[in-house]
Amino acid sequence: MTSKGVKASTSCLMRMKSSGDKLVSLGSKITSMT
């Protein structure tokens, strides 16, 4: 694994995590509304 590849995979994981957190917060908002 090159350092460039590691950086790319790390940023991709971070993006996935942030979008996942957004989905979780959105889901909790919807459940609290009902």
C-alpha cells in the first residue's frame, strides 16, 4: 500500500462515516417526530 492509496482510502472512509452520521441523525429525528 502506498501512502497515496492509504490517504485516499482514509478520506473515503471519513466521507462514508460523515454521511452515515447524517443518516443516523436524520433517522433519530424522524423517530422522535412520530
